[in-house]
Amino acid sequence: MRALRIFVVTLIPALVLVSVSGCITITGFGPITPTPTTTSQPTVTATPTPSPLNPTWTPPTSSSPSIQLPNIADVVAKVKPAVVAITTEVVSYDFFSRPYRQEGAGSGWILDKSGIVVTNTHVIEGARTITVTTDDGTTYTADPNAIATDSLNDLAILKIDARDLPALTIGKSSAMRVGDWVIAIGNALGQGIRATEGIVSRTNVSLQVSQGQTLYDLIETSAAINPGNSGGPLVNLAGEVIGITSAKVAQVGVEGMGYAISIDAAMPIIHELVTKGYVTRPWLGVRLYTVDQWVVAQLDLKVDKGVLLVEIVKGSPADQAGLKKWDVITSLGGREVTTAEEFIRVLHASAIGKPLEIKYWRGDKEYSTTVTPVESPRP
């Protein structure tokens, strides 16, 4: 028994040694000191101090008083009583040819205190009824059969039965500069007369508003133009009409591009519409088509640009000059013409009764003749 106890006592320290040695590995005697890690330090580069551009410079001081902005409210108060809202009713037809009524809205302005109103042709075109509402809320009905229009320049004159109306003063569009302040006043969106302000962005602009119709001598403005503004006045800061709102470029991403017919170009036409009921222009008696690749191939033309005559009125100046259907005009009055719009513009700038030289192609030969414009027939 004693020997067994000695064995047990002797065995316990051995087990303790085995157990400890299985947990920690001892590599030497004395306290364990961690080995330091060497870390490289970043190199610091000194930033040079910038040199002064001008040590003696001082900020400029204002020597003039601040510029006063225009008082738009005073101009609107002066002009607004002479601007009218125009409401139209047009009979349209659906897919099954069933008639239905459709309302439209536009603007106009009083040219004369006797009730002469200026607007756009497209505002009242095809209208069955035309209602004019003045600024004080009075409503008048215009006679659709007593309207004078010029569709070529999108101008129209109508008359209402009224007296002593406030009329606007005519300015000069040629005096306007890019950057001048302007105000557009009209029946925007058919919700009543309102005003928007802007500047003249461009002058003498040409814009194709539909197939075969181009408006010339337009004023481009940044003043907001919306449906219903058509026919309303564009005025300067003196309250004078310098343009007649007519069109807007409505495309995605396009803003601030409204157009007005310059009053300098409009007034001679307005004068004839008031005094005669229609506009007299030089007339040749032809119907035109701009030469393109399709018509070149179809008619086997020997020229690829010019103005094709598709119709000659019998007994007209063109007929008397010997022009024929399918002739291609390349020059009129000494000016090259490549489109129907150019031909019309050159013709309208000519004088009634004054001969014009015409160069044209017939087949594979070029010819020249003289034609004398006459007064256009009454519509």
C-alpha cells in the first residue's frame, strides 16, 4: 500500500507537467518581451507659398448709381385696357363625319377707337362665331363675314360695334435692339388677359410655321408665349406696339422662344385690310413646287434645284410670257431662287407693272424671258 501511494504522489506532478506543456510553449527563461515592429515614416513635402499676383491691388468701387429696373406695372396699366380676349366656335367633324363644336381662344388689340381689332388669321380662321371681350368685361359679337384676312402673313382685322374704345399707339420695331425690354399681353390659355415680360432675343427672323408658309421679319422674344396669346400685342416700355404675337417653338427642351410679327412689316398690310378688305400684291398666275430629288426622278429634270411650275393660269402674266407647266424657274428679277418661298418673297418685293427677267429650264435647255406682274385678283 505504501508503494502504491508513492506511485500516485509521484504520478500527479508528472500529469501536471504534461498538461501545462500542452498549452504554452516556452522558448527561454525570464520575462517575455514583444519584438518591436519597424514602420517607415511617410515623406512630407513642403508646399511652396504662392506668390501674390499684385500686392497693391484693391477692389474696384462703384462710381455710378444703381440702374433702376423698368416699371412693368405702369406699362401694363397703360396697355391692358386696349387688349381683348377672342373666343371662337368652330364646327369640326369626327371620324364618322359627325359635326361637333370646338372652342378656341386667342387675343387681339384695339387699333382704332371705333372698334377695329387686330389679331392673327389662325385665331379666327374657319370660325362660326367670334366673341370679343374687352378689358372691362363687355362682350361683343363680330360678324365672321365682315373680316379681312391675309393668311400669308397671318394677319386679320375684325370690327365690333363699339365707340370710344381705348386704342394702342404704334411704335417702330426697327428701333428695337437685342436686349431691349418687351411685354407680351394677351389671353393666355384662354384664362383672361395677363402679361409676361422679357427681352428682344433676335430680330429679322424667318420661321416656317407650316408646310409652304414661312413668316418673315419676326421678333424673337424671351417673354413667355402660350396658346391664347396669338394676336396680342408685344409692346416696348413706352407702351407702343412693336410686334403682334404669332408663334412659339414648342419642343421638348426648348424654352423662351416666342415670335411676333414686326409692326413695321405688319402696318402696310393692316392698312390695306382696313381700307380695301384685302391685300394687293404682284401676281403672275402660277402655282409652285420646290424642286426635290423625288420630282427630279419623276419628271427626269435636268436641274436639281429651282422652282417647278405645276400650274399656269390661262391669260395670266406667266401665260402671256410663254411659260409652261413643268418649267423650272432658277432666277427671278436677277435673283437666284431655289424654293417656292424664295420665289414668292422676291415676287412680293417687286413692283406691279414693272417687268421681271426670268431664267428657266425646259427639258435640257435654259431659256430667258420677261414677265410683268399685275395686281393680284381680289379674293
